[in-house]
Amino acid sequence: MSAEINEWYEFNQETIEALLNDGSNAELPHSIEYHFASDNFDQLEKAAVDAFKAGFEVGDAEELVLDDGGTLFCFDAVIERPLELDVINKDTVTLLAIADKHKVHYDGWGTYFVE
């Protein structure tokens, strides 16, 4: 998981820098939405339970029909956080471990601009 975690750390840094460079207010917390996906609903549900136990608000899973006719399920684990790299990196480690444990896909995070 070392190479993968380093890629996510780089993603985290670039995303935070872009938000701050665009003027998002670093003094205020941001609603961070961490994304998960899987073609196996049961595995995704178990990941959602673990994310909830880790302190994240977990939304209902959504079902997406892919172009090839396959089905993908996804959910967001949401938490209020400052735009601080060490905090986001710690969340990333926690959530990657959950994704790995349940064999689901961790798909990064997003947030909204805060003035």
C-alpha cells in the first residue's frame, strides 16, 4: 500500500493547495466527502459500517448502471475538517485501510469552496 498511499498524499496536497490558491477559507472547516465504490453491495455496506464506526457520517449507497450494463454501488463518508494536510492524510490512511479490508475501491475526496 506504500506506493498507493504516496499517490494519495500527493493528491491530497495538490487538492488542498488548489482550494487555498482559489481562495477557499482555511480558517473555516470544510465538509470533506470521501468516496467509495464497489460492484459488491454487501462488501460496500461493511465498509460503510466501519467508516461510521471511525467517526464519519455515511450516506446511503447509490446504484449506478455502467455503460456496459454492469452495476456499481457507491457512498460517501463525510466529516467536517480543516484543510490541513496532516488531518486529511490521517483520514486517507484510515479509509484506505477500511477499503482494503473490505475489498472496495477508495476513490479520493472532494469538498466545496468555503468563503
